[in-house]
Amino acid sequence: MVNTEDDEEPYEEEYRPDGKYIPRLLFLDKNGDLLPEFVNKKAEYKNYAYYYSSPADVLNSMKDVLESFDIEVCFISIKLCN
């Protein structure tokens, strides 16, 4: 996972598949190419497919990516306390 500041953001259009907004989370292959099929599945964000509002949504997409590469995924349930 890579975190960039605004002025460090890649300028190539391939890293802006549905617009230039922040934050957005893109999944890349080992060559740095976008895996466009892995987006936030929540319908409320259909215009911002790479925006994630919750850690659970990020984990779900991470799991999908790993499984697409035939990597077994096991999660431990975590409860967030206030």
C-alpha cells in the first residue's frame, strides 16, 4: 500500500480511472498496473468507485484481491471500541 501527499500524486491518467479525487484506494499488480476490477462495492459510492469510508470496506476489497491471486485469506474478527 502506498500513501502519497497531494503534490506526490502520480500524474498519469491510469491512476485516475474515475476522476481526480482524494482519498482513493487503488489496487495494483506487481508491475504497478491498475487492477480496475477491484473497487468499493457499496452502491452509495458508484461515482467514486475507489473511495472507501470504512476499514471494513477496505478489508473486503483487499480480501477479494488476494483471493483473485489464489491466496487463502483468514480474518480474525476485530471489535472496535469507543
